[in-house]
Amino acid sequence: MDQKDREILEVLQDNSRLSFEQIAAMLGMDRQDVENRIKELEEKRIIAKYNSLINWEKAGEDVVSAIIEVKVSPQRGAGFDKLAERIYRFPEVRAVYLMSGRYDFSVLIEGTNMKDVAFFVATKLATIDNVLSTATHFVLKKFKQEGVILEDKEEDRRLVISP
């Protein structure tokens, strides 16, 4: 991977809907070269997926997110990897991170309500062998996600009055 690949990745990270032509024009590159590089980055799984960030609250949908701290006892010969795989295979799980500090994994999950999340933790996550403890933190409000500010600030249209 070279500097041009990095530049392409930065452009795509900001807006993955741009065409090959648009990216080529932005970076001063040939359109076919951009297309070939992107295909190679996809094949190497450097580009793993193209996403849309949806503000479900504004769409009127009920989505409950929770961050779960998980303390585990790592498996002999496999370390944390096998446990992480067991956890990330659940469809409710949006992300799993190995952490430093008081707990081992940070697990981000989504459900339709708090009861769904609690049921997931109690029946699926906490019952996995080698899981020692969990601590669930419900997300009350999202202000910024994946670098995007979700909150629209109302513009103050009052006139400034000075003495």
C-alpha cells in the first residue's frame, strides 16, 4: 500500500458514494488506476465494507444501544481470539474490542428495547464459558458517531444588542 492508496482510503472513508471519476479528479489520478486500486483494496479486505450512517432516532425507529464490559478468562492456546469470535458471531453485536484496563472486551450491541438487550446479556453473553462478569451501560443519547455530528443545532437568530 502506498500514499495514493492511503489518499483513496481517506476519500472513501469520508464519502463512499463517490464515483471512480470523482475520486480520480479529487486526487489528480487516472480513473482506471483508481478503480484498479479500489478493487485490490477490496480483495485484500483493507476495504471491508461500505456503510451508511443512519440516525435511527430521527427516522422514528426505536433502537437501543448498549456498551457491555466483559471480563473473561482467556483460553489456553487461543488467548482472547476464540472468545471474541463467539461473541462477535451474535447478530445483535455491532462491535467487539479487546481492551486494556479493568475488563477485557468492550461489546457494542443494539436491540429494539432495553429488555432485548438485557435478555441478550443474561442468556447469550453471560452464559459463554470463560466469561467471568459483565457490566452493561445503556447509551442514552448519541451526539457524534463515526466522526459525524448527529445533533442539529438550532441557529440563534436573535439580534445582538450591545450597550
